[in-house]
Amino acid sequence: MNKVAKYLNEHLSGEVASQDFALSQVEVDNGLLARRPEMIVRAANMNDIRKVMRFCSQLAEKGHVLPVFVRGCGNDETGAATNKGIAIDEKTYMNRVIGIDPRQQLIHAQAGISLSAINATLSTHKGLGLPRTSYVAEEGTIGGAINTAPSGILSGAHGRFADAVQQLEIVLSNGDVIQTGRISRRELSKKKGLSTFEGEIYREIDNLISDNAELISQMDPALPDTVGYSGISRVKQRRVI
């Protein structure tokens, strides 16, 4: 185990694996690309992820770049689930349903839980379930599905998967945690006024939309995000209930 893996292993609630056998299991996905990481962090909770990101951010400031990527079930076919550096495995421990509110039709789940497990939980409440994206068994993770914004052949009948997501809790590259979701203009103004990394993100996104308003207006918001990332055209749209 190298020095970085040993250090992280001593400071995380989860564990770090750097054995050849473990690394060989995550160097490929369903595509053709193969890239072996230096280690796998099996995060036990969000604090583990925050510590990893903060540590890597501090390394980057000193000129040593150590890439970090999240690995679910590795069902992607584009190489998105493979990289060098640190692979953060959320499916081993961060795979639980935190809570469910049938009245508001909301479920709070960790990123490493599988789609089939979530739908099994929702099936105990009449009329609840996440949109299916294919005819095959859904053994990918919820985090992977949100990341890839799937719009499969069943989207016409069940709706787009991205439309079922109301809020995300995200760990930024510096270890900060933010909550994303629909916000008002007043809330946006407050976010843009923050001196934190979160404030910088909101300012940059708002400027990106403003500077490219004409181009964005030509996008079809009905298209799935997998076709030209048209989701940016819906960022400032009023939400239809």
C-alpha cells in the first residue's frame, strides 16, 4: 500500500484498497477503455468523501494532481466509470434509503443504492416508482443514473429520469458540501453573493447562461440531456407542477 493509500486508510471510516486484484475489478466498464486507478476508497459516509476531496485539493495546490472519480456498478459504456487516481466506491456502504415521504412522493437515498432496490422500496407504496430506462434489469446505481441522465426507449411512457430528481447533495472538489435544487431569484442572488466555492459556481453558471442566451434559446428543452445537453435551456424556466 502506497503512502497516500495508507494515510487515507488511517483517517477514513471506510477502507482503502490498493491490491492488484481489487484494482483489476474497476479498471474497465461495459465499454472498451481500460484505465487502472491507484486505489479504491470504499466510502462509509459523506465525511469520507469530503476528506478525500479535501486531501486531493491540498495535493493539487502543491502541484501533485491525483484524479478522483466515482464508481458505481460500472455499467457505463463510455469509460466514465474508469480513470487513474482514486476510485470512490459508494455502492459498498453508501447504499441505503434514508427516508421516504409517500404524501410528497419523495425518497431520500444514498448514491450507491441500486435502481432496482429503490424501486423495490417504492413498490410498497401504491403508485410510486422511478422511471424505467430500459427493458433489462436495473442494477446500476442511482448516482450513476443521475450522472448519465438516461433517456431510454421507455422514457416516452415513464418520463425522463432527470425530471424525477428534486434535490442533490454534492461534495465539491475542495470538500465543501452543497444542496442543489430549484431556487428563487432572491435565493440565486444570495448564492451568487457568497464568497465560497459554491458562490463561484453559481456566478459562473449564471454568467454562462447570460453570455450564451441567444444560443440557448435555440435549444429544444424537450430533448433529452444526452442530445447536446439541452438541459441548460431549462435551468431558468419556471417549473410546471
